[in-house]
Amino acid sequence: MPAIRVQNLSKCYQLYAQPHDRLKQFLWRGRRQYFREFWALRDVSFEVGKGEVLGIIGRNGAGKSTLLQLLCGTLTPTSGEVTVQGRVAALLELGAGFNPEFSGRENVFMSAAIMGLSQKEIEDRYEEIVDFSGIRDFIDQPVKTYSSGMYVRLAFSVATSVDPDILVVDEALSVGDGEFARKSFDRIRSMKEAGKTILFCSHSLYQVEAFCDTAIWLNEGKIEQIGTPAQAVVAYNNYVSHNEANASNIPNFSADILSTAAPKGTAKIISVSASCDGYKGKELLVRSRFSQLYIELNYAFDPSLPCPSVAVLISDLDERKITSAGTANEHLVLTPTSEGVGQISLKYENFSLLKGQYWLYAFLMCEKGIHIYEMAGMFAKLIVVQDDLEMGVVSLPHTWCDHH
């Protein structure tokens, strides 16, 4: 029996142009229509096995949050069925379900009770919940006085401490600070390793590929692609690149090179640069199959953490991924100082991409190459030229054999 089964699920909203149109609709009792229909989801069907991690991707308004709310029972479907086996803990919206007038302590007991824990179970886990959240000094203050970061710390601590069978995460971790983001991702990873079923809705396509077993791409309320994360991400990226303008106006990464110490519990990029044939810059002229490209990254991290990993990605101007290199993937362990400061470089000899323009990205990640501490997006542009007529994107090593 799957943990989640969704059959022909649809959700339709009635949108009224003016408030008094609702009254007209009520008075006419369906003989006239004063609203337009908006289908947030239409005929969605899939299954999630026990212990499986399902990623959900798509643009804003694609129906991701609506789907998760239907799975959690906070919305009623217009048609279709949802069958869920086990206790569900959800992080759908910032502090959703919290009473702003209650203190943090009162909200812990209320939220955990709603999720199915007895009074005794909540009392046994209360100290661990507060310790993990890191807001003990404010636990008896009304949550309406909390910052957004404090909200999400407490909500996440409660949701993951009730020992759910199914965890639903909807971008809730994006507001956490660096240290808590690392802690929370480690906890989600440990839940995956413990065989929990996880629904992971994220705009970070890299994390979806690295963390999930299966992925769904939602578009305008319908499933466009379901399969391996790589299949879904490739299909989604191709769609975006054909339907959106080139995002070349994204600002380049600018590092604060004066401050090297990383905040507690996290890591940061101090600086990153690229040079070609001895020339450093934000825009580099590269001769295909002749030039040497050199990338240097300086980083700092909390020495109490495992040593981070580094990756470099090259994309075209439509942000389609061309190639990447990562220390975690290649089992290379970095050697920083005991204070948690390090430098690493990457060299491409006889740069093998053919003529075109490309973006460079750098990532500082956890030791497993999954959780991203910081990204330097589009920190340099490569303008690749060539002297011959070879076609395509990359020149692969090859040998001709002329047989007589």
C-alpha cells in the first residue's frame, strides 16, 4: 500500500470581480454565473511509496502549494481522491496553524496535539523541541512578536519532532538563517535515512535532483512530467528557456572580502574569480581547445562543522546546464586551516567547449554536496571563439582510423 495515492485530483476556485457579485450569485442560486472559474489543479494522479522522497517543481502559481494543502487535508478537493497512510507533519506556510496571541510554549502544545501527540508525549519531547528551535529565551512570548526566522524555527522543530510518517516541506526552510538551514536540512536527511516519506517542494532544482527519488513538474495545475528528478528538471529547464527572456540581468556575485569569519553553524564564499590565459575578469575571451581556464574560490566555515565541498557549473546563456565539476562527487576532501578558512582552484586545460557564450557558477556546499551554503551565480561570462568549423557544444576526444 503506497504512503500517498492521488487519483484525478482537481481544485477549482470561484473568482469574483467585485465583492457584491458573491451576493448576486447566492440570490440567483446558479441560474446566472457571476464568477469565473480558476482551476488550480486538474486531473492530477500519482503515488508515493513508503520511504520515498518526492520532489515537486514548477513556477509560482503552478499549483504546488495547492497540491500540498490538499494532501495535508487543509483544503477540500473539487473532485478526485487523496489517500494518505500515516501521520502527516506539514510545513506549508510560515507558522501556519500558530495562534499569534499564544506564546511559543502554548503553540508547541497546541500544534503537537493537533498532529496527534498525547499530553504526555508532548511533555516528553518539549525540551528537545525548544532546544532544536534555538529560541528558548522567547518561548514564553506571544508568537506575534517573533521574527519570520523565529516562526519557522519553532514550526519546523514541532513538525519534525512528532515522529511523522510523512513530512511535507513547502519552501519553509528558505527563511531560516544559515546555521538553522544546515541543522534543518540535516534533520530532513536523517528522516529520509530513517525511511520516512517526504514531499519536498523547492525552487532549488539542484537540491531536488540531489535529494529526491522521484520528481513531478507541475505546470498550470497539470502534471507535465513525472519520473526521475533528472528527467523532470531537464524538461522544466527546457520549458523555461523557451518561454522566458534571457536572465542576463541577474546581478553578479559580490563577496565581502573584508570579513572572513563564517557565522556559527554555516559557511560562506569569501571571494571567487575566473581567469583565462593569465587574464582575470568578469568577461573572458576563451579560445576553444587552446585556452586554459582557471577558477579560484576562497571560503570560510564554522570549524565545528564537517569540511564543506565546492562545485563549479557552466551553463549557456539560457541557463541550461552544460557541465559541472564537484569535489564531493570526485571524493576530494578539502584542506582548510584549523580556523576554517580555505582556498581551492579548478583548472580546465585546453578548454573543450566550442564557440558560444557561457555563464560560470560556483557553489559552497555541505560535505555531501547536497545542502547549499552559498552560491555565486553568473560570477563570470565566457565568450568562446574557435578557428575551425567544428560544430556543436563540446569537442570530445576522439581518434580516426583509416582502414585500407
